[in-house]
Amino acid sequence: MKKLSWFNRIVFGFNILITILTVMAYALPFLAPKLFPFFSVFTLFLPFFLILNGLFFCYWALLLKKQILLSALVLLAGITFINKFYKFSSTNLPETEKDFTVMSYNVRLFNLFKWLPDDAAGNIRSFINEQNPDILCIQEYSNGAGIDLKVYPHNYVMTQGDHVKTGQAIYSKFPIVNKGKLELPNSDNNVVFADIRMGKDTVRLYSMHLQSVRITPDVDEINNDRIDNIDQKKRSIIFKRISEAFKRQQQQAEIIADHKKQCHYPIIICGDMNNSAFSYVYRHIKGNLNDCFEEAGSGFGQTYRFKYYPARIDYIFADPKFRVLSFRNFPDFKNSDHYPVMTRLEMK
């Protein structure tokens, strides 16, 4: 530190602070949110911390200072987290006779309440027909939109509610031999599953829609608001809502994890987790499954329409018994507040 100018001492002080926050964020996926509900929110900022550490690394590298080692060690320790945030290359293996595609899409009730001026429901139907996935999982499904998907001979549609019935749907070109629902206490959210027969094999597929953080009723309301205009009271409310949602998500993740332990089939889990890939909830649900984005995706893999951050909160996890041949997200298809994701799998 003696060889540093006063300015670089200040920079290194910030470097140390960001290092501490980054290490805390590294540890949080291994700690239950109900134990540290406030600090669990910091998992949302891990990508920002990683970017700052990268900038510090470049700064000290340009100055040829040994302080570079601090950021280098932090980035090296978080290499697996970097891979969850951004993929530099994708995988797109050739199609095979035994492969099949799975799509997951939160359709926001097919624009039932006209959030968007376009014919979003018709656009979604056309998109699904164009992509033609073999298995389709829909979150925030509503039969009020009158979407006809007759191309799928097998389906499991679960809706609930007194006035507007919403829920989830699983459509399949393969026979569904068993189906059911996981009850999530004190929540309108839910998880459904279907056992799907593929030739001689049977696959268990879960479609999840976990607790929302409920910061705002409309994503555009956040996008059009200046973050620096949010006062301290509002920040406190936002942090409280997120931490409470994370605690509820923990309970829901544990229900899913316990249920899938009883299944002897290869498992695929799809859906809207409403949480990042750096969270306890992600780690608990994923378990030993493969994140298809990590296996074959590219870029940020954004799945949620948020202006300030390439949020990835929709996932497809696949049993190691499957080979992930390709993975795509569709950020240009803006007919919901979420983007669809699709993967091509093959049984090994």
C-alpha cells in the first residue's frame, strides 16, 4: 500500500469492499434464505459484483500492480458463477432420431387483460406452431384466451381461481401416463408434473411457477421509473418484499426437492423460478440436474423483460441421463413479460 498514490489507495479500499460483498454473495446459495432473509437479496447483485471485480482486475493490470491478485483470486473462485451469468460459446449438436424438444414459456395469461396492444395470444400460438416443440410447458396459463393447441394429442391443464382461472399446462406429443400437482402452502403459485412415455422409457417432467417478488404489478412500471428516484423507504419495502418472497420460495423449493426424490424416472424441470441462478432456491431445485443453458446456451440467456438487467429466471433442468444438444432463448419475441426457452435433448 505504501507504493500506491492516495487515489489508488481509495480505489483499493473500494476493491476490498467489493471483494467482501462478492464472497458473501458466493456463500449465500448455500445458506437458507429464512436464516438470512435480508442478506439473501445480495444474490441478485452478484453479476454486478463480478463485473466490478473484472474492472478492478483490468485497472490493476494496466498499472502493473500486485493488487491485481485480489480480483484475480475472487474471479477465479467464482468461475462457476460467471458461467451461469454469461456463456461465451454455445453448443448445437446435430439432430438425432431419438432426440426431442422441450419448451417452457410463461405466457402472462396470453395477454388476457390487454397489457400489450398487439394480438399477443395469436402471436404466441403462431410462435409455438412454428417452433413445434415436442413437449410444451406453459406457466400463467389461462383458458380464457381460447388458445387452440390441437397439434398436441396429450395434455394436462391445471387451472384454479374463482373468477379468472389461471394455472399451468403441459402439452405433449408423447402419451402422458400419470399427472399431478404439488400444493404450495399459503401461495397462489403451484407446481405440476406429468410422467411421459417415450418409447420404452418414461420421463418425469415438472413445470414450476414459484413465488413472485411482487415488486410491481407491471414490469414496464419499473422500466419507466428512474432507479435513482426511489427513496429510502421504497428501497426498504422492496428489500423486505424480496426477502419474504425468497423465504417462501425456499419452502417451495424444498417441496419440489422432496417430491423428486421419490421419482425413479429421469427428470426434467421447467418453468419460472422467479429467482436468479445464484440463489439457494436455484441450487436446491437443480440438485444434480444439468442447467440446459449452461450446457448449450450462449450470451446472457435473458428470459425476463427488464430494462436494466439481463435477468434469467426461467429454466430447463435435465437429468444427467440426457445429452443436451442445444438450447435457445428468444429475447426478440416480446409477447409476454417473459421470453420462451427451448432445449433439444437426447437420452444417452
